[in-house]
Amino acid sequence: MGSEPLLLTARGKGGRGARRRITPVLAAVALASVLALTATGCGSGDPEANGQASASSASEGDGKITIPDDIRDRLKKHGIDVDKWKDGAWKNWDRDDWLREAQDYINPIIQGLWDADRMQGAEDPDRGVQNSDLSGDQGVTDPEPAPVDAKAVPPTYHDNVPEAGKVFFDSPEGTMVCSATVVADPAHPGRSNLVWTAGHCVHAGRSGGWYRNIAFVPSYNDQALSAAELAGATQDELAPYGVWWADWAGTSDQWIAQGGPTGGQGAPYDFAVIHVTPEKGGSGKSLEETVGSALPVNFAAPAVPRVESITVDGYPAAAPFDGETLYQCQDRPGRLSINASDPTMYRIGCTMTGGSSGGGWVARGADGEPALVSNTSIGPVNAGWLAGPRLGEVGKGVYDSVSQKFADQ
């Protein structure tokens, strides 16, 4: 896939939605570009399990881009008419169509869609855990940790946590938001376009399909302006390093098969990797070159009793937070077992709320260097603690599949 994504012009602003549901993503994508359009579908993390077709597009006399009929037909098989999509057809969340499309991740760029109003109006993911959700726990679960107050990251965020940012997307419930982290790409050292987040921030799990219009904004609200100060803010002020659209995504089979809207369902495998491309093209710099940093991912982190401290980043959006400010919690992790047959999760005390989902969990290795070891997945409805999955071989498989897909580009 050597093409840039199709740039579509948004006609009118989307409404501010209700709270989102989140779920995993498996690698599959349909992209269109000024030069070419590629339609691709594949299964959970298998870099070979996909079919691909590409064709050059032609320009009409007025400069508009035309998409070859065979590519239009391929997209229509997934219920997508490119012309109607840019006019708002993506808002049609017919459940049967959505489930039918669940095997494919389709995310053509709609230029200008993520303006300041839509970004500020995005809701949190609502992954609260009721006590009853954990009543059947097996395996090792440590006592519930004491709450740790989340602390606001000093501005500018880019100077302190350059890898952190927000993921925006549209779901059947409305416009939604998660947190995410720029991570290193072994196929492109120093030039990564990979972002790590939660599976529920890209896919609805067992009862739904892929979310739409997924985009990443690094160092969102870099100056840490208040909600009042942000009134009338421009997209450039909220997104100083640009808006980066997902053109590929991967998540675990387990999240897709088990993931649910609340509680611990699928949580031990609730992670995703997104490959992104800049909305406005630009200088040709990668995401890592643009922000100046990308975290390595540690898939063999020490057992919980040997981890002295984990730092968690995120943009909590549910009360008492407003989603505009980057926060951190730091605590020694404990263990949370949702099911004895699944990996034991990390758990820390932290008062961050919904919206922090997908945010990076960072620990220092034996070499003293920081690495991503997890991401925020679940927490109780009244806040107080957060839990994130141990990554392991399944996480590495998702990560490697996304990296390898773009290894030759």
C-alpha cells in the first residue's frame, strides 16, 4: 500500500454524541488517495491474511478526483459510497450493516472533520466496572489499591510527555475520545507512525464493528489552556502537531470475540495499534519525527511484584475532569485477575476517569529507560483505580502485524 488516504471534505459539522462504546480492531483497511486507492481486508493480526487491490485514479477537468469503478464497487460491498460518505453517510450505524462490516476497518480521511468544536465535544468511553462485574474473579488479585490523586502535567505537554495524545472517533452513540501514545516502529527506527491505545477505542467488540473517523492528535491542547480559554480555539491551537488519521489498525482476536461495553469482558486483551498518516500531508516527516519521540514497547515486563512504579498518562473526560487537560498517576502496581485462564492485569491507584482509556502505562526497565508496558482499560465507576492488560505474546503479535504491513513503505 503506497498510497495516501483519500481526502474528503466534510460538509457540515457532526453533532456532539453521547458516550461512546469501545472495542478492538483487527487489521483491515480501505484507503483512497489523490494518486491511488487501495481496498484491503484481513483478519486478526495475520499480515498475510488479506486481499488487496489498487488502481490509479483519474482527475476530471475541474480537478476533482475520480475513483475507478472497480474500487468504488469494492467499497460498496462494505456499504460505503465514497461520495455519500463525505456528505455524512458515515453517520448511518444500521446495526446489521455495521456487523457485516466488522471484518474490515474502513477509515477514509474526511479533511476538516475534526475541527475544534468536534474535538472539544467528544465524550468519554464509559468503561466503568461495577462490583458485580468482578464477583467471579479467579487467580491472583491483590487488595484494592488506595486512590492516588491524578496530577496535571505541566505545560507544554510536548516538553514533558511528547508521546501522549488523544484519539478521536465516531461511534453509534456519538463523538468519542480516548488517550493514546506514540510508540516506536521496529520496521522504521526513528520514523514511526504507530500509536498505541485500547482495543475498545477502535472497535465495539463482540456486539459491533469498527468505529469510524479514527484520528490521533499528539500533544492535544499543548499549552494546557482551560475550557474557558479554549472557547473559540482553532484546530491548530488544539492540534499543534496536526491531526493524524488511522489508515490501519490492529487488535486482539480475544477483544473482538469477548469485548463488551462495561466491566471486565475482554479487558486482559484490550489493546490496539494504529498506523497513522497526516490529514494535510505536509513535509513527509513521520509522526515520531514530528513530535520528536516514540516509546519502545516492553512485551516481557517483570512480574507485578518486581515492578517498583508505573506512570500512567491520560486525558480524563468524565467528571470532575473535562477532557482538556493531560494528567498523570504514579503508583506501584498490584494484580487484578478477571479470569484464571487470562493474563493477570496490572492495577494501580488513580483517580482518572473515562477518557483516559488507552493512555500509556510506562515503566523503567533494567537499563533505566522508559518503555510502554500497558494501557488503561478499565476502572470502577466511582474512580479510585485503573487496570491495564499485560501485553505478552498476543500484544506483540498485534504490534508486529501492523509494523510489518508497512515495512516496505
